[in-house]
Amino acid sequence: MYLLFILLFPLALGSFLLLAKPKNAFVISLTGSIIEAIAVAYVLIQSSQSPNSLSISYPWIPEAGLSFSLWVDGINGILIGLTGLLIPFIVGSTAKTEKANNPVYQGLILAMQTALVGSFLAKDAFLFYFFFEASLLPIYFLSAQFGGENRIAITFKFFVYTLFGSLFLLIGLIYVYLRTPGEVGSSDIDVLVETARSLPATSQNYLFLAFFIAFAIKMPIFPFHTWQPDTYTTSPAQGSMLLGGIMLKMGTYGVIRLVLPMFPLGLITWGTSVMILSIIGIIYGSIIAIQQKDAKRLIAYSSFAHVGLMSAGILTGSLAGIQGALYQMLSHGINIVGLFFIIEIIERRTKTRELSQLGGITQASYMLSVAFVVLSLGSVALPLTNGFIGEFLLLKSVFDQDMWMGIIAGVTIILGAVYTLRLIQKSMFGNVSRITKEFEDLTSAEKMVLVPLVLLVLLGGIFPQAVLNYSAESVEKLTQLLN
Amino acid sequence: MSLFYLIPLLPFIGFLINGLAFPKLNKQLAGIIGTIPPVVAFALSLQLFLNFDGQTQIYTLAEWIKLGELSIPFAFQVDQLSLLMLLIITGVGTLIHVYSMGYMAHDAGLGKFFAFLNLFIFFMLILVLGANFTVLFIGWEGVGLCSYLLIGFWNQKNSYGDAARKAFIMNRIGDLGFLVGIFLLIQDFGTTDYAAIFSAISEGNVPENVGLIAFCLFIGAMGKSAQIPLFTWLPDAMAGPTPVSALIHAATMVTAGIYMVIRANVLFELSPDVLHFVGWIGLATALLGAAIGLFQNDIKKVLAYSTVSQLGYMFMGLGASAYTASFFHVMTHAFFKALLFLGAGSVIHAMSDEQDIRKMGGLKSHLPITYITFLLGTIAIAGIPPFAGFFSKDEILASLYHHDPIMWWLAILGSAMTSFYMFRVFILTFFGEFRGSQKQADHLHESPWTMTLPLIILAIFSVGGGIINLPHFAGGNEFLAHWLAPLLPAAGEAAEVNFLSLEGGAPLLAAFLPAALAIYVFGMQKSVPGSDESVTGIQKVVYHKFYIDELYDILIVRPISLLSNFLHQIFEFLVLDLIVEGVGKIVQYASTEFRRIQTGNVGYYIFMIVVSVTVILFLGLKTWIL
């Protein structure tokens, strides 16, 4: 029942906001997201003590063997935790803006949460697919209605592109589903995994590609990323946070949950090629990030580079790779929400994100620059920040697979420093510009969001073990399937 | 909880207090709060040192990263090597904190400055105390961060920010090598613990790729210790306040690479090729740094190139397996180079932030303490007996003499250049006529006691520091060699030196003759280097640092910018996006075309049905038959 609560509570509250349009939307939304976070924390503690005790399953379309079943294990628990953790910050980041008490805006954020949590909780593959697609709607409206320049064309492209990708996923799912045993078949993920694994190599090869392409577009992986920088840039801050902080993890999660266990033979055929694409993405994204003039676009490309490394690590199918990716999903979510928020704060005050027009902000707001530097250090994986744990394990996994791939992927720690330090210097350091001259220090509402995020960057770097232990057992079980 | 943990913890607490209370905290108080941690840490380290019984102690705090079989704990190791490093870091650190109270007294960012200094001490202690290569790496990257923050301390100036970035990025290039070395160690040994790795090797468990591991670790050392080709960040790092140059970019952080090679000497001893490479890189860096130092006119730049060059000497020693000699030089260099930098800081302070030695001169009467201590530092670095630098450098040279005579000759050449450029700076700064402005002249003053006291203490160590490893012929007992012996390979250290032989005499001549030449040219002839435009020919090439920065710019920086622009503006939009949009367009086009099929003509529909059924039947038949 707890799972049903954490799935539906945000949607219920979101619908209320969307339909009743109450005046104090911000308070309702923030309180709701905090209640949700507490419930999620309870679910995670429960599930770590007695696995599967919380799973539920109702018949959905019994004639076809589809069921409405939810579960939590060490893998999706991390992502449910990430969602529960980040949404209060995302809601909180609207405080004192015109969006704070916009019930539609808040309602869409909460509706999005249900779609995200649903895709992670689903034990039934079609249910997963349903939420995977459903998540497009709230984010589409958020971006198309509240976004910046050129938002209609850009969000349309994003919508169609990802929808196009998931069609392959749907076809692949149906193909495997039709081969499940029993009279009516089943779309339970475990059953699908069993079925798919026994398929011949040729089928697995096609299916691997069909599944992977959907997730590759979602993450995105080179060369399927062209929707991403535009969409991240034009979305409103909270939209970018949802996209980069949580939604892209649907893609990486899908690879871990479905692609790896279902198609081990497909992985043998295609693993190296898609790993190379992921690693190209790391370098490609980083190199493009170096010259970006718009701070938000720079972060978008850096996110693209980061997710490439996650993908490469996952594709090694190793304990270090998957554990590292899970940890990095968590860290990356925290860091990118913080970074997007800081860029939003700068934009609120200066009305621009152009690096050439910024500078010297540390002189006006010491605290903002400290937060920015700490979050950036997390992003460049300095030891004792959360980013290091993930990147260390990910790079190690890629390196163990292939030395040269590991070294090339490792160049990210150099290029990451290049573009991140440039971002810091152009915005925070140097002389104050005409428009940063009157820069106002952080408000208490902004501090309430930034300070905890900064602390999480450090806590995550010093005490990673709690999270790594949480997922260890499930990931070990998964890697055993691959050997 | 052992008192031991206080040693790294105190600077961290100092960092937190000053970091969080800035800018509200009173400046004087901030300075005192910042200085207490290194003082107490030094006292604790001293106590640890005096009570050390020769047994390596491991302190394991907690598990950090655990993954399957791999376990990386927060573990610290107290042994002969880390104890000495502790004393250098906290000892020199204390002096430099005291000095900074005076030097930075007028700076609005003083609290922040002390916060960063404390953070640096914290990470540096983690670096030397780590009991495995991963904890070493925490400190390694952490000091890089502090170096970045402190070089860019006055970041309003864009060029300072650029220097800070350059330092961090060049260090990161080295760090990638280090990281790869760590991955290889994990592959081969399943751990990064020193004790486990070295005991596995002593049991004969030598992996095939041990040379590669040593090489990767050395790449890390090249970045951190500013060796060719990753040395160009160190001279630029002089943008930071002078106490930072003394502490981080001379006495401690830049010697981390030497520390690491000594720590991993078991691995390096198994890789003679890598050791050879280490030695030659060191030699090339030593000569290049010294050559550039000959013509620099910025007092801090001279000292910076001198540091690059001296670090080269230390690596030369390592290349010849003379670990004790190299470490000896790390220690004496920490004393005399910190002294010289702080002395330079005192001069700059008096000269109202002027750093150009062409505008100085005759300062000895105005800054008597700075003058005498700077002189002592100059004598020490030049290698004139019986000052500290003489003994440590001589040990390196002696080991080279037996290792490779060509390297020895070249090292003597570098030594001669060192002596010359140091006396050149010294004479131009303190002797002759004052060449600055009237305003500067009116302002000239000796620095406050907070600044001169550290100078005096460091001067005492620069003069007498040789006692740490005084050879038998000079009445010593080679304390350092005996102390470090448990960690080092048995052979390798040089025999006694005979001063009447070539081996003993050449270094002395290389120290005295160039010094005399510099005194003659700049002291007696009173010649002053001309303006930047007046230098020509080979001298100009050297003055401009062999145009290495420009070369890197052309070879690396600009191609990456071009590539970035190409990928972003051409490839991304004209290739990838066009394909994506193209697919969309094709679908759109196809849909308009297919719409034409729906003509509304029933006869046409029936025709299509017949065709379709035939095709389906044919295909079905085919599979049925097959």
C-alpha cells in the first residue's frame, strides 16, 4: 500500500492543484512533496530491511496477462529515493517567483513526479512503458507553456523524437511478450527477462537495438542527443531540473533493468559499439561545452557528457560499472539541480545567462559563489565530493573492460575541469560587469534550497557506503545474470 | 579516538570556522584562529615524532568505498616518511601562517585566505598520511583545489584567474595518469593499500606491468611537481599571494610528486626504464628551469623557475635511486626556498607591490633583516658549504656521479646557473642605487615582526639544516639515511666524497665561480638588465621561456577551440540535426505522398487489394513450401 501511496499521492495533489486552482499552490505543493519524501524514505528503509515485503500486484488486463504490479529493490530504490529527494528542492526553487503560486505549474511538477516514480516502481513492463510515455505529457506542457525562446518548436521536436524512440521499445516489448510462456502470457519484468534470455542470438541482437535506441534517445547518447541542449536550455528552470535531474535516469535505469538482463547475447554483439558511442559522447559533449556562451547550455552539454560515462559503465555489466552508475545518477541529479538553480538565480537578477555579460558575482554574493564552486567540484568529481565516487567506479569499470576506452573516457576529468572552471571564472570571478554591479545576495528562500544541496555534495563524497550497500545485493544478483 | 586524528582535523576545523564566518569575523581574530591549528598540529606531530618507536602505525577510521572484494578505507599511516613530511608541513606551515598575518593584514579577504590555507594544510596532511594510494589521491586533488583557490585569490584580475585555471587543468592531466595507475594497482593487487601491495611484491608477486604502473604514477608526479612537459603552470602560479608561493608552490605541495615516488619506491625499483626516464625528465627540467631563470626580471618568477629547476634535481636523485638524497633536498629546499619567497614577499611588501628587480636596488639598508636572511637563503640554494643546500645537493650530485657521468656534468652546469641567477637577483635587489619611484622610496620599510620572525627561523634552518643528514666526513651521523632506511632499498646511496677529486671539487667550483661572476657583473660593474624590448636573439627566446606557452597554445589549446566550434556549429547542426530533421521531413513527405493513394476511386482500391493478396499469398506460399 505504501508503494501505491508514493505513486499516486503526488498525482492526486497535482490534479487538485490543476483543477481547483487554489491560491496558495506553493505551500500545498511544497508540503506535499515533503510528505512524499518522508513516505519514500519510509519505503526505502522498509524495503532494505525486508525486501519484497512492499510489493503489490493487481490484475490490470488479466485477459492479456498484464498486471498493475509495483516493487522496490536495491536498484529502483535509488531512483525512487532520488525523485523523492529532489522534488522538494525543485518545488522549493520556485519560492518567491511568479511561478510559486501558479497552480498549473506546481500541479505539472507533481504530476511529473508520479510518472517518474511510476516508471521506476513498475514491475510490469507495459506499466513501465505506460509511465515512460506518460512522463512526456507534464514535461511537455511545462516546457511548451513556461519555457523560453522558441519553446514550441523545440519541445515539439523533443516530444516527437523521444516518442519515436519509444516506439521501438514498444515493438520489442510486444515481441518478447508474445513469446512468454502460459496461455495468456505475462508482461512481468522477471518473466520477460527469463523469456528474452532464452531467445537466439539473432533475435537478441535486433531486440537489443530496439530497446537500446529508446533509452539512448532518452539519456541521450551520441548521436541521438540533438534534442537535448535545446530542450534543456529553453525549458523553465524546474523543467530542466526535472529533465536533467531525474528524467534522463529513466534511460539509464531502462538499460540496467531491461536491456542488460534480457539480452546478454545482444550485449556481446553490440556492447562494444554502443560503449564506443557513449564514450564519443563524453568527449564530444565536453569539447562542445568548452565554448558555450550560455551558462545553461553549457550545463546541458556537460550533462550529456556525464550520462555518456554512466552509460559506458552500465554497458560493462560489471559490479563497479552498475554501482558506479547508480551512485552517479544520484550525485548527478543533486549537482545538476543545484547548478540549474544557481543559473536561474543569476538569470533572475541579471536577466541574462550570457557568460560574456557576467562576472565578479563572488564580490556581491560570496555565498552564491561558494555554493557554485562546491556543486561544480561535485560535477568535476573532486575526491570527497559525491561526483568522485561515481566517476571513480565508472572509470574503473570501463578501464577494466578495455584500457584505452578507460583512458579516453578518463579525459573527461580534464575536459570537465576545463569547461567548469571557465564557467566559474566567467560568472563568479573577474571584474563586476555593468549588470552584476547591483547583484543582490542570496535570499533566505534561496539559501534553504542551496545549503542542503551543497551539504549533500559533501556527504555523498564522504559517506557513500550507505547508498552503495543499499544497492549492492540487487546489483550483484543482476551481474550474476550476465556471467 | 587517538590524539593523532587531531593533526588533520584541526586545520579542517580552522577552515570551517574561517570559511563560514567570513566576512563577518574580525580580521585579527581570523588570523589567530587560522594560525592555531598548524601550531597545535606541529606540536602533536613533534610529539609523535619523538615517541616513534620504528613501528609503522596504521589508523583506520572507517570504510570509504567498498565494492565486492575491493575495499578502500579512510586509513592513515604513520611511519618514518610521513612523520618527516608532517613536521615540514606543519612546521613551515606555522611559520607561513604567522607571516601571513602581517603580509595580508591590509587585505579585505584575510579570513578567506586563512580558511584556504587551513584547508590546504588539511589536504596536504591527508596526502602524506594516507595509508593507501586512493587516500593519497584525495589529498593530491585536494591540494590542487587549494592551489587553484589561492592562485586565483585575487580573482578580480582575469589573468590571475587564468593562471589558477591553468594550474588546475595541468594538474588534472597528471591526475589522470595517477588515476590510471590506481586502476592498474587494483587490477593487479585488488587493493590500493601500501602495506598490502609492497608485501605482495616482497613475496615475489611482481605483476608484469609494474613498469606501466610506475610510469602512470610518475605522470601524476610530473603534473604536481611541475616537470616537463607539465611545468608551465608553476611560474604562472606566482599570481597568488607570496605566502602561498612559499608554502604551496615551493615548500610542500610541489614536492608531493617526490614524496609519492619515494613512497612507491618498491614499484619504481622494479622498473629501471621508468627510473631512467624519471632521471632524464628531472635533468631536462632542472636545466630548462635554470636557463629561463637566468634572464627573468620578476623576483618571484626567478624563484619560481628556480623551484622548477630544484624539483628537477630531486627527480634526478630519484632516477639514480638516491631516495634519501632527494628527500634530504626536499627538506632543505623547503627551508631555503620558503625563506627566499618570504624574503621576496617582504621586499614586495616594502616596494608597494613592485616585483621587477630592475626597479629595486640598494634595499639592504632599508630592510636589514630581510637582506641578511635573503643572503643566507641565496648561499644555501647556491650550494655553498656548509649551508643546508650544499649537503643535500651534493648528495644528489654524488649519486649521479656514480650513476651516469653525463647526467652529472649536466647537473653541474645547472648548479652553476642556479648560483648565478640567485646572486644576480640578490645583488640587483639589495645593492646599488635604488631604481624605483620616489613614492616607493618614501614608503620603504622593514616588515613587522610577524614577517621577520619566520624569516629568521627559516634562515637558521637554511644555514644549519644540513645537520639532518650530515655525512661522516663532516662529523655527522647521517641521521636521515638511517631514519628512512627501513622504507628504502638497501643499496643506491653514494659513498663518501673526496673534495680534492673532480667529484668533490666541481660542485664547489660550480657554486663559487658563477656567484663571483654575478657579483662582478651586477655588483661591481653595476649593470642592470635592459627593458623587455632590448633583449634579442637567443636571450630573447630564453627570456620568453622558449615560447613553450605559445607552443602549447598552438598545439593544444587552439585546435581544441577550433574543434569545439566545428563540432558545435557545423557537425551538430549541419550533420546530426539535419539527419534528424531529415527523417522528420521524409515522414512528412511520405505521408503527403501516401495520402494520394486514397483517391476515392473504388476500382483502384480493388486493384490494390488484389495485388496485396497476391503478394501475401505468394510470401505465405514461399514460407509454407520452405
